[in-house]
Amino acid sequence: MSPLLEVRDIGKTYGSVIALRDVSTVVNAGEVTCVLGDNGAGKSTLIKILAGVHQHDRGEFLVEDTPVKFASPREALDHGIATVYQDLAVVPLMSVWRNFFLGSEPTIGFGPFKALDRRKGRETTKQALSDMGIDLRDVEQPVGTLSGGERQCVAIARAVYFGAKVLILDEPTAALGVKQAGVVLKYVAQARDRGLGVVLITHNPHHAFPVADRFLLLKRGAPLGSYEKKDIDINELTRQMAGGAELEALEHELRQVEKTP
Ligand SMILES: Nc1ncnc2c1ncn2[C@@H]1O[C@H](COP(=O)(O)OP(=O)(O)OP(=O)(O)O)[C@@H](O)[C@H]1O
Ligand SMILES: [Mg+2]
């Protein structure tokens, strides 16, 4: 089966800044591709290309074997690529269910008699959330009252409900506590098990490792390594991310500090 998404030696410059170069990876249905890297590594640049926010200027981007260059996020969405950004484009005072539909609310009647079908909206949202195992007491409550983790979960359920083939998550667990991060990762795994291809961006190897099938490590815009899960363990992944030898030197230094009274 061909991958849902594939990038081959992709690159992007902003003026004189090389934000990304020679990056290759695949996203398969029912799998999680995890993009790891420190600040400024090029993670957001990569997903912005996949999401149609920016265009690559080198290499190839293929969607189900067809080379593409999206002119807008709308175009990416039309290809079934849904992106959940860290700051989540939600309207905090609007209810959970209105945010769930945002722009595609169900209506009742037609022409000048068309009105928002609130009952259907509420029920559909509740059902879609419960299908993902998310139990929200009240979908009428403002989205602003949800925790960061709950908002991420609603956004994931929304992408699944609207039929996304690929789900891109930019650091969904960055601002979350241990327990909430665990819950979000559970829904990432659920989206994967429903057959979506997931791109998970994080700088935490402990969040990446349990759910990912492959890892793409970036450093200053360039690939640092690309691994299938079977070829790497959590310790090695952490070591690679921290820059291997650099980390050992740092640990050594810290031990010296501890020793000094
Ligand atoms: N719109 C832009 N114009 C100019 N330079 C940019 C732009 N966006 C990103 N860059 C530069 O490209 C490089 C990669 O940035 P990117 O945002 O992709 O990193 P990141 O891995 O997402 O980092 P973080 O973990 O901090 O979010 C950085 O050096 C950044 O300064
Ligand atoms: Mg980023």
C-alpha cells in the first residue's frame, strides 16, 4: 500500500534562512510518524508545508503518490489533511458543540427558514466524542472552560468525525501535565487505530515513544536520523535528541556540580 503522505529531500528557505533541508519521511495509514527536535529544528516548518500554510522550494511532496504543492490550508484539508495547532483555533466563549462544527453547523429547514439545528448539533457532538471514548458532561459549556488536554481531545475527535485521512498535531502535549498528556496520547492512538495517518510533533521522547511507529529527528533544519520503532529504544532516542556526546558532557559537568559542597 502506498503511503498517505511522503516527502523526499524536501527543503524550504525563508529569505536567507534555511529552515529545512533534505528531509524525507512517510506517513502511512494506521501509523504514527513522530517528528522530534529542539527549538528551531524545523518541525513547524515541515508541518506547515504538509498543511498547506507554506510551500516547499526543494524536493517532492506526494499525497498518495501524486506530487502536490498546496496553495492554501483549505487545499490540504480537501485532500483529507487536518491540522491541530498548539494554540487551537477555537472561540473560547462559544460552546463546545458550536466549536466542533465551526462553519459547518447542521441546519434545519431551507431558504429564509433555515435555522441552526441545535439539538442535532449537540447530539452529534456528544456522539462523536463518546465514539472516541471522551465523556464530556455538557457540550453546551463554553470551550474556554475546558482544560488544555480536553480541548486537544475535542479537536482530535473533530478531525476524525469530519473524515480526515491524515491528522497533524503540533506539540499537543507541550503545555500539559503528565496525566493530561497521557489522555491526549490515548486519543492519538485511537485516531491511529481508526486508520488515520498521524504526524505527531513533540520534543519529548517519552511522549513520542509509546505511540509512534517511526521517528524523524531534526536538528537545525536538517535530518539527524530516521528510525523505525524496531530499530531504536527510548534511551537511544533520548540520547540522539539531546545530541549524544553533548549530553554526556553535560551530565558529567552536572555531577561535578553536585560533588562541590
Ligand atoms: N516565517 C519565517 N520567517 C523566517 N524564518 C523563519 C520563519 N519560520 C521559521 N523560521 C526559522 O526557521 C527555523 C525553523 O523554525 P521552526 O519554527 O520550523 O522550528 P521548530 O522546530 O518548530 O521550533 P520550536 O520547537 O521552537 O517550535 C528557525 O531558525 C526559525 O527562526
Ligand atoms: Mg514549532
